[in-house]
Amino acid sequence: MVTPTQVWTIRDLDAMPDDGGWTRHEIIDGDLFVTRAPHFRHQNVSGNLQFELEAWSRKTGLGRPIATPGLIFSPRDAVIPDLIWISQSRLETGVDASGHFTVALELVIEILSQGEINEQRDREVKLKLYSLYGVQEYWLVNWWLKTLEVYRRQDAQLQRVQTLLEGDRLTSPLFPEFEVEIASIFPS
């Protein structure tokens, strides 16, 4: 006898008890992913990227970075990326009554957590999800190797266009005149 697998939805997430932020519950294509609070270096990198994007955003007024927002693409696809950047126009129209984003974002950033399952989720499952729902750019950051992979929308999907190392500079066509030394985002 085959046991049917559970298909998770955002209704299931709403029914889960709050544990004070120690675990993150995400669903992708109806599958539940549970992760615990990340390493402090993971959080340092996220904070450094948010600082750089915030400085650029304040100067230009074009949008804003937001840490660990809820993204609900469908009842079976709800995730919490480490960091996003959203334009003012999408911010005005792409938020539900609970403060979750419901539109494709210009930029999603995931900081890898160590472990084969965590890496596979961010490198394959989330890449596919963000590509499917129209995210324009995806940065995948490896804090222990000090690399940043850039994926951009080309031919209707996210494709890796470069892998940046410590001596490189990060730029993006999404952010005119934005430039950051890769080494500066990684804690010593």
C-alpha cells in the first residue's frame, strides 16, 4: 500500500506554533522545508549586503532591501529568503494584508548554510522557484568559501552569469553605479 505524501500549503504554515524565530518553515511545490537559525557569520554577510544595498537605495530612492521577508507566490510556494531588494513600484502593489510579498522581486539573496540538504535547497530548489516566478536576479552567497554567484534572467529563466571571488567587485544592471568589493561583505 502506498501512503500519499503530505502536500503543504500556506494554511498549514499559519497553523504552526511560533517558536520565537529559532526555525524557519518554508514550502516549495507543496514540500515542507524546516531549517534552524543560521550561523552568525551567515547573518554577518546578510547584514553587510543589506547595508550596501540600503546605502545605494537611500541615495537613489528607487527601492529598498528587506531582510527575511515572507514571499508567497502561491498557496504551495511560500519562502523566507535571507534578503531581497524591491523597487518602489512593486512595493506599492505587491504586498498582501499580512505584509508578505506576492510579486516577483527584482533581487533575491540567499546565504548558503552548510550541509548538503541546505545547499541543494538553495542551489536547485529555490533557484528553480525564483526562476519560475520571475525574479530578475538571484545572488547565492557562500560565506565560508567567500564567493558570490550571480544569476540573471535570460531567456525567461535565471542563469548563472558569474561567480565572484574575494578580489572581485559586485555590480548589477539593476543598480546603476552600485559597486561593492566582495571582500568587504565577508567578516574577517
